[in-house]
Amino acid sequence: MQLALNQLDAHLQKGLKPLYLLHGDEPLLQQEAQDAIRTAARAQGYAERSSFTVSGAHFDWGAVLAAGGSLSLFADKQVIELRIPGGKPGKDGSAALQQIAAAAQGNDSTLTLISLPRLDKATRTSAWFSALEAAGVGIAIEPIAREQLPRWIAERLAVQGQRVAAGSEGQHTLQFFADRVEGNLLAAHQEIQKLALLYPPGELSAGQVESAVLNVARYDVFQLAEAVLAGQVGRVQRMLDGLRAEGEAEVLVHWALAEDIRQLARVRAAIDAGRPLGAALREARVWGKKERLYERLLPRLSARRLAQLLMSAHRVDGIVKGLKIPDWPSDPWLALARLAQQLARVAQGEAARG
């Protein structure tokens, strides 16, 4: 069965199929589709979750088949996630995938979620792909066309309670937004999230959107986060001083720092639960340069230390909002500096030992 991505939410409200096959090269949309299926599965009692990533010719397909045929003592429903980044399962994988498709028929105890990149026509007509699509639901994650991007941005703004002006003014604002992100959905997603941090729900003026998108200092917030993760203590303080002088919003600086700490904690918890580091990073949506920084830092960063950092981030959140916290500076920028330096010194220490 084939399903369009925009039909997924309505489909999930009617019930789950035993197998979902996602394929496409839009990482944001792929991740959101996976999250929607996982959420629906949890709501319907799928309490256990196992994850596998096909890597290399010697991948153990037997482990995937065994996981699909077993249940724990604590749950009678489970989700099996299988990622095939290369899109080519090989001979053994082809046979295993056809077995998975056959086992899915009428199976209401195991939900299988398979993720693949964009596939060529030959792959989409292969025996294993056809078997999987026949046994469950196949969803092609198609790119958002350039002419559709303004509408996509407007829909995302609406989800967080924001909108642009009606008529030609609003269309001009959306076109400007689309031009600035150049079709990159991840970049657009970040910009939309930042607008939610900077402005309350309601109508956004063209000036507010353009100021946010064109404000070069915003990007320094993310450079700051990278400097913190790299343990560049002196550079971190210089960047904080510069951001303060430029009038950057304290809430945005705090969000960038706190989000990294939360992501590090999520990945650490996943590793402690038995997930491979690479799979845990992908599940937490950590990509690019930050992925390399996380990979260097996480193996030596304890759950206890992360709990302390999370508590510090919580306290600084209160200070940024005007609260007084014992033993912390009342000036939001001094509190932000302490938080940033706490993580930077941990990263610096790990770098020195690494």
C-alpha cells in the first residue's frame, strides 16, 4: 500500500499497519514521519523498541529476524526499527526483508519501521521492496518544491500560533523567507523555531521576520554552542561578550546552550540503554559538525555530570525570566556565562585527555 506523506496523520488516527516503509532524502520530514509513527505506536501499547542500522556486507540479519520473533517478559507489543542508509540490503538482506514482509501479515504484536534514502526505479521494483510495500505502508518522502515552500513555512508558523499578514504583504514575507533558506528544510525549521522564541503567538510583521532572518548575530549563537562543545573556553567568553554588546536576546542564547545539554542527555541515556552511538545521535537529530563534537565528548561524559548541567540550565532559565536563584548571579548574561563555561570546561577536560 502506498501513502502520501500528507495523509500519514489521518491514516494513523484510524489505526496502525504492521509495517511502514519510509524512503526519501529529506531528513527533517523523514524524522517527523518516524516520530509520528512511534507516537501512535506508544499510544496503542507498543512498549518495547529495538533499533538496527545496516552497515557493511557482514550485517547480522539474523538478529533482526530474531528480534521480530521474540517478545520480552514485560511487553506484548514491540517496535522494530531498521535503517538501511545505503538503500541496498544485498542478497542476504533481500531474503531477510522478504521474510520480514511475510511475517508482518496479520501480526499485531510487532510493528516494523524501515527507513531508506531516496531509491532509484530499479530498487523500487525489486522483489524485497515490492514485498514490503505489499505487506504494509510505503511512504515516499518527496522534497518540498521551491514554489510550495512559502505555503509550507506558513503552515509551520501556524502550528506554533504565528502567522504573517494577509494578502500581498504576507506573501512577500513568505517569499523572502523561502529565498533566504534556499529550499533547505532543516534551515527553514530552525528559523521557524527561532521566531517562536523571539516573538509571541500572533501576527508577525514583515520587519520582524526580515530582522530575524537577516540578523547575522543569530548565527553566532550557534557558533557559540559549537565553541562550547569544542571546549574553547576563552573564545566562548569573547563570543558571549560580543553577543551581549550586539543586543542578542538572552532567551535565544539560553535555548542554544540548553538544547545541546538536553540532546547530550538524551543521547547519553540512549547509549546507557544499549543503543549504538551512531544510532543514538541520529535519533536525537544530531548531524554535521555537532555530530563529530558529540562523538568526541559523549563516551566520557557521565549521566551524573549531565544531570548537574541540566539543573544549571534550569536555573539559568529562571534567571533569564527574572527570577532570583540562590548562589547564582542575578545578571542573565553572567548566569549564561557560568552555564556556558561549565560545559566548555568539561569539554576542554575531555579534549585534553583525548
